[in-house]
Amino acid sequence: MEAYTSELTGAATFDAKRAILSKRDMFRPLAVQRTEGLADALRRKKVRGETPLLVLERDGAALTLLTSQMIFHHVAQGEWNGTPILATF
């Protein structure tokens, strides 16, 4: 599987004019309540080797989200190593 990386820089800014805000959530956020090592998930066949993944890296540790879940939820939120996280797709 080929990996693609991207890095946000100071030039990447949030444009509030492009935000679509409503009182009703269109998609239920994915609440990350527990994690499992990718090697274990692959070994137990919970994840196939060709499964598309989104990988977050911080301080040498990686958090992997299933692209199929993110396509539906669009937002994942929770805590990772004691730090609140929010990932969007």
C-alpha cells in the first residue's frame, strides 16, 4: 500500500465563509473510545492489508482510522494518549 502524507503549514487557514453550519448534525461523529494496535488488528483479520486507512502521527506514535468509517462519519473525536483529538475527512 502506498502512503501519502500531507502537512499543514502556517499558510493553511480556516475560511469561515466556506463553513456550512446548521443546528442539526448531518453526520453522527465517530466517538473514538478505544483503540487497538494495527498489527494486532491485521493478525486477527479485523483489518485486511489492502484496507484504505487514514494515519495520524504525533510524537512518533501513530493512530490509524478506517477510511470507510470516516467516509460515513466525517469527524472522529476522542482522546489519544491523554490529549483530545479531532480528525476530519
